[in-house]
Amino acid sequence: MNEFPDSNQDRRPSGPELEYLGIDSVSGPLIVIRGISEVGFAERVEVTGPDGAVRQGRVLSVSEEAAVIEVFQGTSGLSQPGSRVRFTGRPFEFIVSKEDVLGRIFDGLGRPLDGGPAPYNGEPRNINGYPINPVARAYPRDFIQTGISAIDGMNTLVRGQKLPIFSGSGLPHNRLAAQIVRQARLLTGEERFAVVFGAMGVRHDEAEGFRRGFEESGVLKNVAMFLNLADDSTVERLITPRIALTAAEFLAFEEGMHVLVILTDMTNYCEALREVATSKGEVPSRKGYPGYLYSDLASIYERAGRLTDRPGSVTQIPILTMPDDDITHPIPDLTGYITEGQIVLERALAQKGIYPPINVLPSLSRLMSDGIGEKRTREDHRNLSSQLYAAYARARQVQRLAAIVGEEELSLTDKRYLEFARAFEHRFLAQKDNEERTIFSTLDLGWELAMLLPPQELTRVREEEVEKYGRPHGKTADTGDQEQPAAP
């Protein structure tokens, strides 16, 4: 920490806003101002360096003796005698309006990156959001179609849900995120739908890939993008998801739109939080993260949902990379406690060339049962999903057994399960990143694969469902006594 001599005698509060000359100390992205008064927590700050450039910041902590300020553009070049700090008396705000947000690209602090003007028509909104009375929340029930079979068929996304994607370094989570943005829609198609995309710590080529993909697919006009690039300030990443959610809440609860929020990568956000906590000298918790990591993540995730007296909704898909593919790491561990399930990407499936490499066994959507079925998707959805899950779990066990005793030593039924596993992975899970499947084509494909199993193994579906969806007209039940040809 760089210590500077005290110069409180040279500081002069001016007008309704307070301006101080000089800073007391610098520690990483933080500066400390002593001898302050009438300063509030999370207040927006403008720091002017000796070169005249203005940097944005906010009050991170405040006491009777001093205020600690995080500077989003970093503290390089700031000096004690030549820097000025202005406290604005207001929290960090973002001006939102439908016309000024949708179809636009902003940086991590909400400044335009697309050459257009800064938003000016709307009302400034506090980026920290406002508490929602739990009684005012409506229960999520409406199905959102992503066009991806592993999600729609097995881990359904419901409007107002928060469903994270757990990935690993090098896995195609950004590719999956872009596909979800391009394809996500309400099944009815009659209500207004928008996407807010917040990226933290992405590379320039990834950001350009997102933009180009949305533009070429024609969805950019309904997307608001907030991009914090890899070479941008790490502290800025603490603001990016909150600005993105502020825009989403306005579109949902003021404009009556149904908004899907994609946040990637939450691991970069948590790393920035750890950096700031270390600079403050806080006592670290698990793996060096601050003890309030849970509550901080909750302040982001809990901004998803529906309100009983408003027509819109906010649905969240946070994406995080698990360090060392460890699902027990604090970031995925705490995220799983707050959210309603998870989608897990598996490296072994990716190594087989399967995209998206979603392992449906550890994946879970806790609200799925409330968003599927008759009048929502189809009446056979729940039982078919359960049957496919049970069959794939059994097939994984058979694969492990075959690795020990050899496939030729397996029973006929076990061989049928191996056949099912190969077909399930290469036909149901695998699809192209420009391939959009409707929920009905996903369910039909699921029935086609389920019928590879002997009839006695179909224990989780009703006979009338098998007759209606599983067997083409005139086809009789297979007894399972003979070897079957391999699945394509």
C-alpha cells in the first residue's frame, strides 16, 4: 500500500456535491480518503487524475474516519497532490429506455460501444436494484424453448427461473450461450421477448463473435449487450452484471417484456470480487474468496423472477467455469444453493466430439415439473424425460461394466443399453450450433431412442403413451430376445 501524507487542510467541500483534493493511500484498484463527511455507501464517485482524465468509481466502505473507493479504470497514474475526488451524492445509475437499450452494445459500465449515443430518454435507475417483496413474486411455470434437446427435453428452462450452466475451461460454454440467445423464445410466440447479454472478462474475438452471430441471425434488434473485455479493468466486472440486470428489470417490469439474461463468466466476476476483498485487507474464506461471496452472488441471482402485478419476467442463465472442473469449488457450490438447478457440461462428452456436451445426469432443473406437461409442452414430456434419464443412468453403469469384463460378456439387455447410450449421445445430445429443434421434435426423437430398449425396461412411461408416441402405426412390440442392429 502506498502511503501519502495527510493533506485534509487543502480539501474543500463545494456545493451539494463534495469534492476533495488529494488522496491518502492507494491499494490496487482502491483509494482511501480520510477526513470525509456526508458520504454514503455505494455512492458514485468521479476521480480526476493529474492528466485531467475522469475515472468512475464508487464507495466500497465508509466510516467516520475514511471512505474506501474502488476505481473502475484502475489507479495507475493517480497521485496524492494532483488528484481530485468528487462524491456525487447519488448511487451508480444507468439510464434505461426500450429504444435506447435494445439493439445496442455497451461496455461494462454502460457506455456505448456501437457508435450510437448514450441513453438519454429514460429515467436513471439504481444499478443495485430494489428489494422484491417475496409475497409479490409469482411462481415460475411457463416453458421457454431454447431449441436444444438436452435442455428442453431433460432440464427444461421455465420463465422467471435462474438456471446456471456449469462449465470448464476450454469447453464450448460461450458457443452454447450464443446459441441460446439466437434460439430462445416462448412456445406461444405471442408475447414480447428480449435478451440481455452480459459478458465479463471475454476476449476481443469472443465479443466480436457474439456480436456478429447475433447480427447475422437477425436477433440483435432484440438484444442488449454489455461487454467487459479481458483487457478492461477487473473491478469493472463488479458493475457489469448489475447494469445488465437493471436494463432487464426495466424491460420486464416497466415494458412488460419477457427477458432472458445471459451472464458469462461469473467466475471472472468472483475473481474480481476476491481481488477487491484482498486489497481491502479482509479476512479470506474458502480458497481466498470473501466470506460474503454467498450474499453477493444472491444479490445478483435473486433479481430473476416474476411479479404478481406485472406482466413481464426476468429469467437468468448465469454461466461459470469451474476451476479444475471441480463442482465443489466455492463458486459453483454456492451458486447451486441459490439457483434452481444447474446445466453441467462434461469434458468427456466434448472429447467425443459431442456438442453441446451436456451431461444430463448431474444436471437438474428444479422447476421443470411445473413448466411441462399438457397445455405447456406435451402430456408425455414428464414420463419420457424420466425414462430417458433412468435409461442413460443404467447405460453409464453398463459402460463401466463393459470396460472391466468386455462387451461380449454382457447380457442381451445390457447390450441394448449400450446401443441406447451411443444413440442418445450422438443423436439426442449432439446437435449443430445452428440447429434449432422444437420441443415436439425433441420429444419425438426421445421416443425413437426409448424404443431401442426392450419393452420390459420401459417402466416409467404409460402403455397408452407408448402406443400413441412410441410405436409407428402397425408396429408390434419388440420382445428384446434378439440382437438389434446398431443405432445410426
